[in-house]
Amino acid sequence: MKKFNFNIAIVGLGNIGSNLYKHLILNRKSIYKKTNSHFYLKYVSSKNKSKKRKIKIPKNQWLKNYSEAYTKKDIDIVIELIGGSEGAAKNLVFNALKNKKHVVTANKALISKYGDTLSKLAEKNNVNLEFEAAVAGGVPIIRTIKEGLITNKISKIYGILNGTSNFILSVMSKTNLNLKDVIKKAQSLGYAESNPKSDLDGTDAESKIQILSSLAFQSFINRSKINVEGIEKIDQVDIKNAKILGFKVKHLAIAEIKNNKLIQRVHPCFVKKDSYISNINGVLNAVIIEGLPIGKFTIQGEGAGPGPTTSALTSDICSILRGNIKLPFSIPNSKRKRISSIDISEEFFSSYIRLDVKDKTGVLSSITKILSKNNVSVKRLIQNPYKSKKFASIIIISHRSKNTNIEKSVRELGKKKFILNKPKFFRIEEI
Ligand SMILES: NC(=O)c1ccc[n+]([C@@H]2O[C@H](COP(=O)([O-])OP(=O)(O)OC[C@H]3O[C@@H](n4cnc5c(N)ncnc54)[C@H](OP(=O)(O)O)[C@@H]3O)[C@@H](O)[C@H]2O)c1
């Protein structure tokens, strides 16, 4: 077999970059055995060269500036580990591809925003653009769709794509801790960043499901009409109510094709407590695919952190060393489709509605009147009175009703004088 040599530059030596650097040095021989190609870890770059790091880097490996990673002739593979969809990361990846360098990145924000343009650039220049680490950390879901499930017609892909929010919901479900305290716990354990906004508001999972759905449905990345809700509004009362009713609260990202239209949504759901997905706990991620001829396929594993992310990055590097397929989204760009998308307003869900109300006569009939006016029929209603506080918590489980009608009811109920707190509404997901 013919042997190739590849020179690698790692740009970004933070949590992930420094761990990858160590791993590549330690596994040089085994990578050669598995790929029959040699690589040389030739250059590195980061923002602050004099920063103290856990790894020792010889002086001659430092580039003067990250832009040398795309201008220097003796670099074949650029590994972008800066992060963010703009600035240095964007400049580096665009220019590296233009200069015919293979690119490996863990950057979901960049790929979900510019993946289509970058993919065309990679194809035009006949180089790889690999991003296994951008979705679900150590879970090799991208390569699985691109290769293992290549001939399947996928109709639905969904799962838990954000380990931080899953960790928070799992701890809240096992303890009495509130959301704020669990976020602090996650930060102290290194599971949440100092600013965990994109984990909590659902936008991290949004980027990931956009990437997965374009791979699964062989389409361009679709960023429109996505329904995105985070976990910020979940409290212990909802977690406990879910338990009493036989559910667990999970934050899911879902993409499916219905009547040739794409529906993408990211939001917290009530799922049956004995379902597969409800037992994915802590920082684990899980992805489920429904397709033909495979049927139902599931894969799970650690979704973030240096170890799992390094595993995904090295798998991408090995793919390049082996000379594997160069098409970033598995098929040529000319064959990718544009699928029009619809939002979830016309979709039907059974739902959990929680209303904290003043405990007085007439409230219940007023609530049921609003629901019935909007064609939302009640399957179950539980009233928990708190006499001392003169309020009651009313839990309603609705029959399957149109999303737009449930939301309208909740909005109308929220305006009533007898409502004490903003009404809560979570969809019940039958998976
Ligand atoms: N952390 C995870 O668990 C995880 C999981 C999956 C994917 N990812 C993705 O992996 C990427 C890296 O994440 P991380 O956690 O390693 O981030 P990080 O710890 O913040 O590291 C970022 C690195 O980028 C460098 N950098 C910033 N601006 C630069 C510039 N202009 N030129 C050169 N280098 C620059 C920084 O340099 P200095 O060190 O000199 O400041 C730092 O080394 C992100 O895209 C992230 O979304 C992370």
C-alpha cells in the first residue's frame, strides 16, 4: 500500500486543542499502523503564546500567527479548535480550504452557519472538511450516517444533543436542588462553561440538529422555522409532577420529514419514564435514527469534554490519512436537496399544562372554557390545593391537540387575573 506523509497544524490549544496535541504525540505509532500514513505534528498556534499550558511545546512548532496555518506550504491538515462562527475560526477555515488544506474542526457554530459554503469550497479544492467532533462529542454519529447507514432512507433523527442540560435535568430529578444551584454544580465539575447560555437556551442543540438533519436527509442546512426552547423555565415542581405522572423531563432535539417537508424542533419534553431516552442521564448524549431498511437505530456516549472530543477529532484525522471520502456531507453538493421546512404550529401534541391559581370558585370552569374554546380537550386534571397559601396548582394533561391551539390557550390563560405565575406548558413526546 502506498504511504503518504501529512503535516498537521493545530490552531487553538485550549481544553480540546491541548488534549488532542498530547493524544497525537502518544499515539503516533498506532495511528500509523491503522492508517498506513505518517503524520507530523508540525505547527501549533493560539492567541497567547506565553500562556502557561499543561503541555510542553518546542519553540520551533509555534507559528507567528494563526494565518500562517493557511499560507505555509508545508501544512496539509489544519485543525481548527478556536471556536465561534466568526472571527479567527471562520477566517482560518475558509482560507485553509481555499489554499487546498484539509480541515478538521469541532466547531458546531461555524458548521451550522457556513457548512454549505465551506462544503462547496472543500469539494472544489478536492480536500476534506471533517467535523465529527462538532456534534455529540465522542458519539460517532456523523461517520455513522455518512458511512454505516449510507443506503438508508432516514425519516427521523432525534435525541439528547446537549450534555450540560441533560446533566442539569438529571441532577434536578435526583435531588431537590433548583436550576440555579445545579448550574453552579455543573460549572464546578467542568460540565458547564462560565457562560452556559447556549446550553440552557437550546441554541447549542439547535446548531447540532441542523447539521445532523442535513446529513440525514441529504439536504442543505436548513436554519428556518426551527422551534427552539431551552430548559431555563423548568423548576422542581415540574420535575416532581412529571415523576408523579410517570414521566421524566428531557431536553430533545428532533428533525423529521413529514409529507416531504422538514420539521426541526428543540425543546424540553415529558417522556415516559421507562422509555430508552428517559434513561440517558448525566452528561451522556444519545441519538436515535428511524429509517429503512435499518428500522430504529440508537447510539449513545459522552457528549463533550476533552477525551470524547479528542476521540472524534482523531477519527477525522485518520480518515484523511487513509484518503477516505472527501465529500463533507456525504454526497456531492450538486446532489444535495433544498427541503422546505414548516414550523410546529400545525403539529399535534399531548401536553402538560401547569397553572398556579388563586384558590377560589369559578377558576376551574374558566380554565376549561378557554381550553374547550380552543379545541384543547382535557385528558386528566389534577388540583393540588395549598390552603395555607390560598393558591392551588392545577395540572392538566391534554389529549393530542394542535400546537397552535395549546399555545393560544396558554397565552389566554396567562392573562387571567386568577393566574399567579406564568403558565407552564411542555409537550409530551411519544417516543
Ligand atoms: N470543550 C468541549 O467539551 C467541546 C466539545 C465539543 C466541541 N468543542 C469545540 O471545540 C472548540 C474548542 O473548544 P475549547 O473548549 O478547547 O475552547 P477553549 O478552551 O476556549 O480554547 C480556545 C483556544 O482558541 C485559541 N484562540 C482564540 N483566539 C485565537 C486566535 N485569534 N488565534 C489563535 N488561537 C486563538 C485560544 O488561545 P489561548 O489559549 O492562547 O487563549 C485557546 O487556546 C470549540 O469550537 C468548541 O465548540 C468543545
